[in-house]
Amino acid sequence: MEEPSLTFDEVKRMAEGIGMTRLTDEHLQQLLRATRVAQARRAALPVATLGPADEPAHVFRLAAEDSR
């Protein structure tokens, strides 16, 4: 299901709602473009069949010589 496209005024209202009140119209246009791209990419992901095991695991460990 496709999400409705955001408008400039909606992005401006959301930005102001989180304290981003000093953005210029150019910045808001950039934010609008970035948000639309993010929505399109998210909509293209096949998430209906994903489960918890599909979440990437980030594992970090020290090499033997680096441990203290």
C-alpha cells in the first residue's frame, strides 16, 4: 500500500514540531526530497515475511592482543 505523498507544508509542520524552527525553505525542500526517497525505499522492501531472526546482528569483539 502506497503512503500518500508529503507536502511541503506537512514537512514544515513536522520539522517545527520537533524543534527544527530555523530551517530555510531550501532546507525544507531537501528534507522533503529525502523523506520521499526514504518512503519509496521502505515501500520497496519485502517485509511481510520477515521475522525476528531476520534482524541483522551486530557483534563486536576484541582481538586477543587487544583484550585487557
